[in-house]
Amino acid sequence: MNVRCDHVHLRSRDAVAAARFYVDLFGAREIRRDGAPTVSRVTLDLGGLTVFIEQAPQGTTPASAQPHLGIEHIGLGVADIEQAYAHVQRHGIEIISGINDVNPSLRTIFIKGPDGAIIELLQRFPSP
């Protein structure tokens, strides 16, 4: 069986505001909104990854505190980690961890996204 990545599906208390976060901070492109008059889902193109952001029904519980089982974070590659760090700081985004030199080939930062989503920004280098 051959598979390919098709999409990531997120739930949000405010799908429109969550979509705006990804558009404003990362340059995602809004593809469409479903539902009228109330938006039930916003679909984005986030660097080639399709992201569905669904309007969660009232009473939906927040994500469990880290660490937990299941999807732990979304990883987004960047060309320059220092520039990415400055960008999220300028936008007032909560930074979970500053720049981490994981190994000679990888530098990362972690930030908090809408509805408790953890987002890793990472810069990869050729292996020495």
C-alpha cells in the first residue's frame, strides 16, 4: 500500500480566529470556508500541507496537558531559525522553548498555537 500525507485536521473553539493565526504568522493560504451563516470549517494550505480547522461543538474539552498520547506537535520547516524566532516574538506568540541546538543538523523552537496546539519550527542542516 502506498500512502501520502493528505491533511491535518484540527478542532478549535473559533475556527476563523485559528485560521487567521496560521495565515498571519506563517503565510498559510485560505482555500475555503464551509458552513453558512456560521463557519463550520476553514481549509488552509500551510506550506503545501492541507489543514482543516473545524469549529468544535460547545462542550468540547481542551487537549490534555503535555505530555500525552497521540499527536504531540506539528513540525514546520524554516530556512532561518533565528529569523523565525524573531518573527514569533514580534507577533507576541507564546514561546515554549527558545532556540535548541538538538544536534549539528537540527535547530528548533517550540511555540503555542491556537487551542493549545504545539508547533515546532525547525531548521535542518546537511549532516556533517
